[in-house]
Amino acid sequence: MEKTRLIGSCAIAAAIVVCGLCLPKAVREYRSYDRTVSVKGLCEREVLADKVIWPITFKNMADDLGSLTAQIEKDRNSILEFLKKEGLTDSEITVNAPFISDKFASTYGMDRKFRYISKTVITVCSHQVEKVTAMSSRISELLKKGILIGGENEWDAANRLCYEFEGLNDIKPEMIQQATANARVAAEQFANDSGSRIGKIKTASQGTFSISDRDSNTPQIKKVRVVSSITYCLDN
């Protein structure tokens, strides 16, 4: 029994000694972990749009529905011929049903010259960005044929091209890597100024990717932006 007690006492004493030796190191590591620096890393890149959407709105007017329908069909076919002549396919073109309003059905329309007015939209959705952009600059070819291109009030806005960028997943990894590298540069500068060294990453979060027009004059050029937020531990 006495021997067993002696062995137990020795084991406890040894454990206390080991804890005593390890405690200072643990405290130093804890304090080091508590010393941190939070930085942000920015990465921006300009890319060309890889998708374009072009709504072509045209209007027709007549006193009877038969004449109106004939005009709509004639202008629609002329526009489709113009688009396909340039190399667009049926899969890139969507023809919406016309919206027809009866001006005699409302009191404010009694003084209108034509009873029926229609508005039809043909939408081009294509990855041939350069081709569609060039086509839009030749819209006057349709005007020369007597096709009334435009919206209800704002003629230019109704037919404005909308550019999109769908290749984000292809550049995401490289941009995140660059943003992280930029964040580390900032952290290392802070550490040098404070006489410390950069340690392990404590927390990290990737910001949301944003895509915007580079400017209002060249909407086909997009600016992709991401910000990474990283907290580093500082070592002495």
C-alpha cells in the first residue's frame, strides 16, 4: 500500500513539473495568437463582355386590325431578314407577341389619328458581342424601309444594348489568389513597422464579386472586383 502511494505521489509530482515547464510556452503562444492584424486585399480586372442582349422595339399604327396585322408581319419579317443576313441564328432571336392598344377605348385617345397602335419587341441574345454591336450601329437600314424603331417614349433607351459577363468562374481562382497575396503584402508591411512577423491566418473571408461597367461610354468593357478580408496572427 505504501509503495502504491509513493508511486502515485511521484506521478503527480512529475505531472506538476511537466505542466510547469510547458505553461510558459503555452502562455507565450496564447499571447502571440491574441496579437493579430486585419487587412483587406483588393483585386480588380477589366474584361470584355461575352454576352449581349439587344431588344429591338418597333411600332405600327392603323385604323383596323387587319391592316395593323399585315404591317406587323411585314416589319417583323424585314427585321428578321436583317438579323439573319448578318449571321444570327433562330436560337439567338426571340420574337414576342405584339402589344396592341385601342386608342378609341379611352377618352384621351379620341383625337388620335390612328385607332390601333402596336408595339412589338424582337430580342437578340447572343455571345457574338462584336457582331451584334456592329449590327446595332446599322439600325438606320431598317429606318430606311419605313420601320418605326423605338419605344413608347424614349426611342434610344428602348433599343439599348445590354452587355453581360458570364465567364466569372474562369477567373475567380486567380483573382482570389491575387487578392489574398495583396492582403499579405499589407499585413507584412504592418508587421515590419511594428517589429513583428506574420504568423498563421486566424480568420479569412472572401468578399462578394462585383461586375460593373468600366464607364458609361463603353458598357461592353466590364470591371470585375473582389475584396478578401484576412486576419493574421503576429509573432514576435
